[in-house]
Amino acid sequence: MTATRLGLLAAAFAAGLVTTPAFAQNRCAVTDPTGTPLNIRETPNGEIIGRVTNGAGIRVINTSSDERGRAWALISPRGRNHVVGWVYREFVSCY
């Protein structure tokens, strides 16, 4: 991962901690109705950098919208060897 990507993720993470601390503590899971793994992206609607399985527990760090107004969530999957990145918010349920 390049220094630029690390810097962007660090900035997004820091912004999420400052702007949405209560939301970041919710328990959430991937709920893609197709049942397939959900793509994790570098930026909202950006390059795919990983996948997270349907039903997996995740932590939402921050939310944003893309140029079309679609909601995206910056997530950190629970467990080991996870990729922090953006997923389409419609496929995330928090409880």
C-alpha cells in the first residue's frame, strides 16, 4: 500500500473518530442480498482493494457519499488480516 493510500485512510479514520464517535461503536454486519462477498474499495466507488464475506461482523468508522449521492461506509472488518476501506452502505446493517 502506498504512502498516499495510508495517509488517506489515516485521515478518514481520524475524521470518523472526531465526527461520528457514537456511530463507530455500533455492531454491524455485511448484509448483501446476493449472498456474495462485498467489495472493499480504496475510496467511495473507487478501486477494489479487498472483499469481506456476507454476514461478517464489521465496524463502521465513517460514512460519506459519492458524486451520485450514494451512501458509502468506511469499515474495518472484525478479526485478523482485514482490509480497511469503503463499502456500499446499503449492504451494511447495524444493530
